Amino acid sequence: MHIDMDFLSYPLPPDVQRLFDAGDFARMERVIRMRLADPRTPETLKRRLSYQLEIAGDIPAAYPHDQAALLAELQKTVRDFTEDELETLRDDGTLDWRYINGKVFFKDNAVSGLLKTRPAYAARAINPAPKSTALSDVINKMKKKGGAHVRFTMHEEMTVSSDRLTPGETLRIHLPLPIVDAQVKRAQLLSTSHAPKLINPENHPARTAYFELPYEPGMTVSADVLWEIETAYVQPDPDAVTPQHPDFDLGEFAPHVVFTPYLRALAKEIVGNETNPLKKARRIYDFITTQAVYRFMPSYRSVPNIPEYFLTGLRGDCGVQAITFVTLCRLCGIPAQWQAGRYTTPESTGNHDWARFYVEPYGWLFADCSFGGSAYRAGEPERWNFYFGNLEPWRLPQCRAFQEQFTPPMAFLRRDPTDNQNGEAETLNRALGRDEFDTDSRILSYEELD
């Protein structure tokens, strides 16, 4: 069941929208509370206004650097970096920024994002990141063997500490678990620090271990998990596509997977008169990976329509690119699904999202627009082509549906209502804030299997 967030597509009152865009959050809160107290305000609009209060704090937290601070950081990181370059990178959309109280502030990870997405600046890094061939090596091995079969174990944990919590009050905690779906053939919960109240079935679309525990300051709830990836290497051929037209995974669900007039027009521009579904999917993949650039995002819950955000600015991170690919595929009659979880190398793990699409006779194929775009920018066409149809085996799927409800559902707004990667926590009275818990994960073991 999807989380009902249709109201995010409702328009805000013009004055509230202006205050939000200007970053005048104190006055915006005052105006919203006046509207909420006004009996003339429709209940439908009150739901949207109440949500705006919830997400208002996401923006200042995500954009902490004023121009002087960011320039100083960039000059310490990039050789001979100038203020004129900063201005250009701001205007071309590379450096994400927002007004807060009428002043320009930049995204918290603007520096790392610049080095990640602009090879020319990475080459000027004062302390460049070491280059690794590990990803190319595992892809080449997968091609040579015709597939891959690997096993991972991982430790994940959530530490809760807050002076706004009372010792002994009930905490409701969800830790994400591997799902058995697509490339995951086996998953196992090895151990937990506390006894879960519920362990979701292994095919749950947003699988978690659910705990109800009395709060202890500084408490850590953890789990060790195992999963096996088994996947074949495919080279999809448009000439082999059969005429069957599946009718599943083609629908909309608001507020993000919506076939707006702009998306309909753009899809027509991208796909043209092509009728072969594999060629259509490839045109969508090519557009996203070659015309857009990776950029770190504020919280997804603060964006009213993610595909329109991405396809107007041509900037966004892995999840934004994945849900845009899914939306455009569905709009063009190609079944598509979301997958989210982690990119897990033998040494490290980090959040990541990607997509699947369905074409006969191949069935489900993968598309990772984020990794594909990175390969394209690096001038590596073989890796770019690989990520249309395939994934390397370094993945941990924890979610196979966008905006999917937990079981049991959370009573309050999730910190991330779209994904299921880090865990969520709430009391019986409210959701915990971003400053009240931390999460961490680390790879325990990795094994290549025959």
C-alpha cells in the first residue's frame, strides 16, 4: 500500500508560497497558523498547510553554507578556485542554493557534489580521492562469467539520544531488512540487539524489523543481516523484442508518478514515433544520463513533484533519476518499478536507488541512470551501456515500491516517506526529529560464490 501523499500536489496559498521561496520560514509559520485557525480555510487545504509546517525545517538544515563560507571551502578543496567560478556554477545549476531570510545559502554537500559530477574540478582537487578499478573489475568479471553470485553480511544500527525524550517512554523503531525479490535469492536476519516485535515477510515491498522498546538515553538498536545476489548478464537486443504488451506497473500515483502535461510533451519529444519498447526505454535512459547531471537533493518530502523538478532543472540524485525513469517509462507504456536500498561494495555501503523495466522476452531489466550518467561523463561507454539492462552484484534491495507503507504503519510523518534505507523512529506522540537519532551500517563480510 502506498503512503497517501496526494495532498503534496495541492497548491499553497500565494503568500505562503512566496514566503517559502524567500526562505522566510518564521513568517510563513505565522501565516500558516493563522490559516489553520481560520474556519473559512477548507479542511483539504489545511492538510497541505500542516504538512508545510512539518517540512519547513528541512530546508535550513539542508542549506547551511552562505556564499563566503562555501567559497572558502571550495578554495581549500579545489586548486585556484575563484568567486567567478562559484557564480557560474550557481547559475548553471551545478551548485544547489536557496534563499533563507532573503540571503543565498548553498547545499550542505555542495563541495563533494561538485567533485563527484564535474571531472574537470575533480582533476583540480588539492587532495584527490584515490581512483579504484574495483567497479570495472566486477563488471568485467560478470560479463566474462555471464552473471554473478555473491553473498554479503552487514551490520546496521540506530542510536537514539535526545533531551526531548523521557526515559522509559515507548519508542517504535523500524530497521530496514533485505527483501527477496528480483536479484536477491536469499535473505536472512542473523541477529538483533533487542527482540523485534515483528519481522516483516521477506517479500514485503518495504521490509523492516519492527521494535517497541522503552527509551534509554544513548540506546542503540542493531541488526546483522545476510543476503545473496544472483543475477545474469544480459545484452538486450531490440530485434528480439516480442509484440506482447504487459498491462502491469503502468499506472500513476500522486504526487510524483503523475503524467502531467509537461511530462507528456517531453516524453513525446524524447521517444518520438518509436514503437519498440526496448528502444523507447533506451531513449529515456540516454536522455537522463546524457542531458542531466547528478546533484545532491534536499529531502524528497519537500519536493512537490520529483520528476518535474528533475526534468525542468536537469539536476538530481539517484532516487530522483530513478523515479523519473519509472514515470517516463510508464507514460510511454513500458512497465517499470522502483528499487531502493544500498550500493554495497566489499568494503563500504551507502544509500542508493535504481529502476527496473519490463520488456518481452527478457522480462525485468535494470536501469541505473545515476551510475550510467557517471560512466557517460567519465567517457566510459561500455559501463554506460552496461547499466541499461544490468546491475553489478553490489546491491542491497530493501524496497521495491516507491512511497510504500511500513508494517505496522508509522503513526506520524516519516523522515523519508519515499525510501527505506536508514530506519525510522517515533514515540506514541510524535516522530523523532533528524537530530534525535543517528544510523550507521558497515559491511561484515563479502564472498563470491560459484
